[in-house]
Amino acid sequence: MSVSSNFTFNSSFTRTYLRRSLYDIMMTTMTMRTISVNYTVSLTQTTTSLSLSSSSSSSSKRFLRKRKTHHQQRLKHHKYLCQANTNTNTNTNNKQSNIKKERDVVLVLGCLDRTAQCSAEQLSQNERSRGARVVCSFPPKAYEGIKNPFNAMDVNLVYPNEKVIKAMNELEFVEVLNEESKEFQKALPNVTAIIIADEFAPNLLKSTQDIVALVNKNKLPNLKRMVCLSHIGIERRDQDPYKMMNRKVFRGGAILDRFADAEELIKLAAPKGNPLDAKWTYTIVRVGDLRGNGPCSVAYGDAMLTLVDNAFDVRMQDIDMERGDEFNGFTKRMSAACVMNRMLTSNKVALLNQTFSLISVGPVPRDRRKGYDVAKGRSPPPIEDEDIDEAVQRKEGEAGEKAPDAVPEGA
């Protein structure tokens, strides 16, 4: 009986042990399978990561090689440009220009606006005018302080144009003068060329009235050339959209009428007869609504560096010009400044006592836009004088006065 009970006990124990053993074996097997799967996955991931890192490494090496090659090409191009600039500076005197650095003084009006700032900057850099004295005229209000608009409790005045004046003074060959200063009055007898580039019609009309008054009083005895900014649509003021633009309640009131009055003042004051025999001559450049930034844009603050102006500077690098008033469109400020400057430096008789319309065209191809970012100081180059000369040539079928027969070769 005891043996039987012992046997029973042992058999039950054995069954229990076997069940547990089978369970342990099963769990062990599952654990090993899990470990095997995890090991396989980890091995696969490691292999993948190694291949990715190898691919990334090779891609990085290719990028570095490409960047090094690009840098070498840019360095080589920079050396070429430096050599070309040296040769150009050596042969600058061989290029004809109406502006002589030892003789001429260019007076630029409207320097609170970006177009006039672009004009002054390009006069100091262009090879045909570099070295001539450039006088930037600022009205007395530009030097006046105002109450701090951001802090009503501040008792100190702020000077909103201080940075702009400082930036213009830092340009080479450029001198900033107050219109009511004695230095400005002393500079007037030496002025040989004038650019009137106020963007706001009432200001441009006032500047034109002041200059014409100085001419009538013989306070500009050496004046030879005058270039004035104007606006397209003057001859279409009875048509939309210029009829709407010329409303008396729109942006200063009848702005096209004021632009037209400024043009008429210059034409009436200009000497009559053959331009070759006249004491001084004029050229009027009509532009569309102005877009784009200038050399002092950063001084204005980030609010002035709009995305629209930045994109326009990069995309619309080319121009189209014509005599008359048939264009519709916008004009890049830098292009307008370069065209007005070219009207001074060119010695073509066909430009004398003429009125031109100017608009910017584009967008230019992608390869000409690549790499430029105006907000970061990478602006596209200004339009070349040769491109302006090509645009200003009379197109087939274009109306206008015939130029004199004896036309000297242009610069």
C-alpha cells in the first residue's frame, strides 16, 4: 500500500515536472527564436546603416569635391575679373564719355528716395563717370529730429534719416550736402550735370522749380546736361488705369499732372535751336511704378526690404525703351538709375532734348537668377551701358524726331 502510494505520488510529481519542463522548453525555444529574430533584425539594421553611412559618406565626398571644384572655378573667375578690371581701369581713358572726372560735378536731387541713391552709387562706380564729384542734395527736413514713434515717454529726438545720410557719405566720390548750407551754394557754380530723381511727384515738381529758378538766375553757369525722372501715362491721362492714378485724392493728388508740369518747365527753360549749339540739353526718362531696392535699403530697416522688391530685383534684370508713351508696366529702380546716368555719360546726339519711356522686362532665365538674394547682400549686377545703348536705338517704325545727320559715334 505504501509502495502504491509512493508510486502514485512519484507519478504525479513526474507529470508535474514534465509539464513544467515542457513549458520551460517551449518558453526557451520561443525566447531563442525572439533572440534570433532580434539579432537578425539588428544585424540587418546594422548592415543597412553601414550601407547608408557608406552611401552618405560617398555622397558627402562627392558634394565636397563638387564644392571644391566650384570654389576653384569662382576663384579663377574672380582672378579673371580682377585682371579685367585692372585692364579696364588702365584703358578707361580710351572710352569716350561726356563726364570727365577732372572737370565735372554731378548734382543728384531727391536722395531721400532709393532711385536717386542708386544713381549716386552707380555714378561713383561706373567706369565712365568714376572719379567725378557727385553732390547728393538733401532737404533740411532730412536733418531734423522727430519724437520717438515707439516710445512716447522718450524725451530725446530720433533722426530717421541719419543712417541713410551716413551710408551715402561712405560712398566713394560722393558728398552729401544740405540744400540750405553754404557748401551747397558754393558747389552750384561748378555743377555741370543734374539728375532730378524724386519719386514722389510733388517733390519732383518742387525740385524742378528750384533748379529752373537757379538756371534763370544764372547760378548754374557751367550746366551742360539735365536728366529728369518722370512717369509713363502722362500722354494717356484720359485713359484707364492712368485716369484713376491721376485722381486728385490719389497719392498726393493728380500726380501725372505734376509730372507733366515738371516736364513742361524743363522744356520751356531749355535753350531752343540745334542741341549741338545749345548751352545745355535735357533728357526725360519716364518710368512705370518703381520696384526694387537700393544701396541704402538696409539702412531703412527690414520693413523696407520687402519680398516683392527683392524678387523684382532678381527676376526683372532686362529693360525695354521707346520714344513716346505707349508702355505699361513696372520699372526696377537700379535700371532707372543706370539709364539716367547713361543719358549723362553718352555723347550720342540722338539722346539730346528727347523723352524716353522705360520699363523692366523678364523674368530672366534661371541661370541668371541663381545665387542672388538681395536681403543677404547678393544683388544681381546693374544693367550694362551697352545694353542701354541697344535698347535706346530707334526701333523700326517708331515715331519721333529725326536726329541730326552728323552724329558722332557713341561711347
